[in-house]
Amino acid sequence: MPQHAEAVVFRCANSSSRTSSRRPNLFLQPLIVRGDSRTVVSLAFTEWAQSKGIAMRYIQPGKPNQNAFIERFNRTYRNEVLDAHVFVNLQQVQTITDQWLVDYNDYRPHESLGDVPPTQYMRRITPASNVYRPLST
């Protein structure tokens, strides 16, 4: 599998890592995964990463600027989803989050990617034909 320099681990509303079967598999295997802290990243994930030869790097407590990309994503998610709605239950949070992620990845232009959505950007740099098939669950 091709490798990319670095990836980040993020937390959603329930403070756990999340994968959606509707999200396309857009990412190449990273060499390094950077996360908030050892207490956030599960032992199972850490063992999986080690088995794949992926190094784990942790930001220092109280230093969110060391993970600026994900802090920007968290701020956007908080402003546009968590602060914009009054939720009745966790399922509603999940449904609205899934809809927002489709918009965020498929339709919204990202300035850092030349004002194109991430899925369009990945098509430009990823020659693989099966990259846009949904992940199996």
C-alpha cells in the first residue's frame, strides 16, 4: 500500500474515533499518526498501527496548536453542527453529522486545497480506480 507522510486522529461528539460506511476510503497509509494524547487513542488502535509499521506521535497536553489542522476541523464541526442544533438524541447527532460530512468532503471548497472539495482534490492526486468505493463494515 502506498504511504503518506502523516495523518491525524480526531474525536467526534462522543469523544471516540468514528468511521462511517458512507465515507469513501480517500487516505493512503500514513507513516505517522498524530493524536491528542495516549488516553484518547485506544490500545487496539495503537497495536494496529504498530502492526502496520505506523508510528504514533502525541501532542503535548495543553498544546492544541501542535495539531492545528484537526483543531480547525473541530472548530468548524462545533460551530456548524454542535452549536447550530438542539439535539433530541444521539441518533440525530449521528444523522446530522453524516450529512454534514458529505457536504464538507464532497461539495464544500477548501481554501487549502485550491478551493476544491477534498474528494475532487484526491481524484487529482490518486490514480487508483477503486479509491471512491465505500468502506466495507
